[in-house]
Amino acid sequence: MAGKDRKKQLARQRYERQEQRRQAQAARARRMKVIGSAVGVAVIAAAGVGIAVFAGKDDKSKADGPDAAATPSAKPGSAPTPRRRARPGRRRTSGPRR
């Protein structure tokens, strides 16, 4: 009878190990599902913001069409401020200085 009891004990231990492994796999699957859902929501939200930003830029460019050029935006008689130009032969590089 001792051999039969030992077999039952080993079978019970094996079942408990398998059950722990199944629970760990189920927990990992739930965690991955939550992470995947959060990433999906973030991607959709970013796409919505991007579309809103680009759609807003299109509206502004249409408003600055030929009709907008006919209306002066600066005060009459005021000269535009001159812009500073870069010196020729000097280019900025992102590499190290020599």
C-alpha cells in the first residue's frame, strides 16, 4: 500500500504544479490583453489628435487664400522688420567642432 500512496502523492504534486503553471499563464494573458488594449487606445487617440491638427491647418490655409491678401494686416505706412540672413559659407553641422 505504501507504493500506491506514494503514487497518489506524486500525482497530487504534479497536478498542483500544472495548476500553478496554468494560473500563471492565464494571469500573463490577462496582463498582455490589458497592455495591448491600452496601447491600442493610445494609438487611436494619437491618430485622432493628428487628424485634428492637420485638419485645423487646412482650414487656416484656405482662409489665407486670395481674399485674405487683399486685406492689409499691418498698419499703413509701417515698414516690415528686416530679417537677418545667414552669412554665406558658414553652415551649421551637428558633428563635433574641429
